[in-house]
Amino acid sequence: MQRILVIDDDTDICLLLRRFLTKNNYEVAIAHDGSTGLALLQEFRPDLIMTDFRLGDTDGGTILLKIKEKFPFVPVLIITGYSDIKIAVNVMKMGAYDYITKPLFPDEILLTIKKALESVETEKGSMQDLGEEHDGTTTSHQKKKNSKPANYIFGDGAESKFLIRQIELVAPTNYSVLIYGESGSGKEAIAQEIHLHSKRANQPFVAMDCGAISKDLAGSELFGHEKGSFTGALNQKIGHFEMANGGTIFLDEVANLPYEVQVLLLRVVQERKMKRIGGTKEIPLDVRILVASNEKLIEASKKGKFREDLYHRFNEFSIDVPPLRERKADIMTFAQFFLDQTNEELGKKVKGFSSDVIDNFMNYAWYGNLREMRNVIKRATLLTDGEWIESKTLPFEISNYTKLLFTETSTPPVTVSAPVVEVVQNIPESISSNEVISKPSLKSAAIEAEYDMILKVLKEVNFNKSKAARILGIDRKTLYNKMKVFEL
């Protein structure tokens, strides 16, 4: 029976998750704070960890780093409110497998857990195929993929066409390539496309997320180690470079590599040979190197974070992947692609999106890019009973993005939100629509104030509903009902 550790300071969520997961044949342990959760790691030895992003004694980023130090290969799911979407995306960059947004839905939880656990098993098999000796653990950042990526497509917009042209130009060469782009924009998929259109397409493609590996493990992950070379080195380990020999290695978020590891990497890039840590034998390498970063490496080198000579070695060709918000012509192409994927996963037949949802998607900023869109559509499809995805299935921040932007910037929105429409229907024709927009009703102002207050209190108490209800002076049932109305 596979084991899941749940870390959340909301006792209700912990109890509900334990009851639900136990019924689905998982062994579950719970902890109500980060320190207790970390203490349980060694004793319980979970196969998967679910942790709230906001805990009383720590936060998701801090606890994730501590988990990865002890159990670097156990998948971690971050539980977060949708208002923390940008933070959650950054935590994924640090090594979390995925994030689940509140409110929690049973089917979504089970699907995400299943995929996380299956990914570990799949990659164990991949490393066995590569002849690696291991102790039953693996990393979610080691991949051998020689088939077309299933999670990325190219649209028909000008930005996509330019991106395709760059890939077509550089793929047949042996150039090192720097890929820049925001988190979630598809940098690894671009790297896979380059590999698949190169002369090395039938050789391994091995990816490593440099932001998810601790300082002490980075050298071993890249170059491998010999048995007994350091405390805990119980077996010989083959590193990512050796696994990728003959093929392509992709180093994601390369700016996060420790400076001393950058020195070793520079030698490997220059001389095309390496030694395992603790080893004496030099191993010749024939590896194409693709690297990615959401930070310009030349700027990182000026700050002393990245070696300038290593940057010049990598910078034989560079590609900038535009964020989704700058690819308006492709937004609905990507949306339909993710919908088709989710229909297949869930066995549904949702046809498409309502006009309101299309407007929401086109106006939203997509801070988490393609990764955020995929998760939004997965949840919306799960909640849809009919043939079309409606705006009521979207997170509040997306379905009300224009309204929230108006609240934050005091700039009138282009479209009128639902409460104002009710006022428009009952005013004389002589009053212009501009006057209505600039003078929202008392009812709509009260609704906005109530939403702001509830969200503020929930954030202050880390989404502990019992505490929030006490502070707001209402019972928990009333709070749950209001959260449901506001889609919090």
C-alpha cells in the first residue's frame, strides 16, 4: 500500500483527506505543522507528500527544500489558494511535482496523485533501461524521451511561426542553445523539439531541473559518483551527462547551479570529458547541451551568480519563448489542445468553451503560462456536466479578472461585470453606459467589499476556515456558502 503524508494546519482538511485517501487504498499520515511533518519523514517514509503552501510555522518553499534534502525523489504536491498561483508556480520550479488549488475536488486529487506516483515508476524503468544501479528511488527530472512531446503544440500566430523557424534552423546543428522564458512557458518542450529534429533524435534526451536539486547533490546528479566517494554513496551512480552520452542533455533553470558546480561544468563543456565524483577514470562525452533560464544569464553573471565564461560557452544560439499573454492568436488553440487531453484523461466529451470563457481567456494575464492554463482547463472540465465549459467553472480570479484589475488600478474595465449589468437593466435610456460604469451600484460595492474582506481574513489565517469564521463573526457553514459563491 502506497503511503501519503499530508501536512496542513487546517485540521478539517487533514481529516477529510485522510478519510478520503484511506478509502482509496492509501496509507495516510497527517501533520498540522511543518516541523512535525519533517519529523515524520524518516519514520513514515512516504511515497508522496501533500503540503499546504501556507503553514503556521513555515511556508511551502521552505518546507519543500527541507523535504528535498532528505527525500529528493519523493513527489510533492502543493495545496494552495488560487490567489497564490504565481507563488505556486515558483515552488514547482523548486521541485514540486504539481500544485492543487482550493477548494479541493476528489477526482482532481486522485488524478494528480496517480500521475505523480506513475511518473516515478515510469522513470525507474527508464533508468533501468539505461543500465543504472539504484536503490529504489529516482528523480522526476530524469527523462528519456524519443517521442513527440504530448504536452505542447505550436499555434498559428506570428510568434509561434517565428519560434518554429528558429527551431528548424538550429536543430540540425550541434550548437548549444540557450532557451529563455517565464516559468510554465514550455521551455523543456522546446528543448525536446530541438532534440527530435536533430541528428541525435534516436539517442537519449535527459532533462535535469537545476533548481530542484540541493547544492550537495548537484555535482552527483550531473556527473555521477563512485561507491564510497562520500557519506551515503552506497552504490555507483551514473550522472545525467553519462546517461545522455550520444544524445542531448537539457539543464533547466541552469542559473541555480552552485558556483563550484559551474566550475566543474565549464571543464566538461570545454574538454567534452568528465570524471565521476570520487573517480579517476576520464569518460569521453558526445553530448549536445541545451539550457534554459527565466533569468538572462548575462545579467546573472554581472551579479556574480553565474560564470561569464560558462555563459559564453552556452550562448551559441538563443531562443526567447514568449509568455502566453503575448501570444493572443494562440490562446484558444492551446485551450482546445488541453481540453482534448483532459477529455481523454477523464473520459468526457466536452466540446469547447462558451463565449464568456473565451473572453475571460483572452483578457487574462496567464501568470503561470501554459502550465496554469492546463490546470485551469483540467479543473473546469472536471466541473463541467454539459457540452461547453462555462465561466462558473473558472477560478474567481480569471472569471472576474477585468473587474479585479479595475479595483486594483482604478482604470475602468472594458466589459461590465455581472452586478453592474443588473443596474443597467433598470436605468433610463438617457443615462450613458460610461456613467453606469463609473458609478457602480451600492449592491455591487457591498459585494466587492465582502469578497475583499473574506479573502483578506482567509489569507491572514492561512485559509483556516474555523479561525476565519470566528474573526468574521459568522458560523462556518455561512463562510463555506460565501466561499462557494465567490469561488474561493
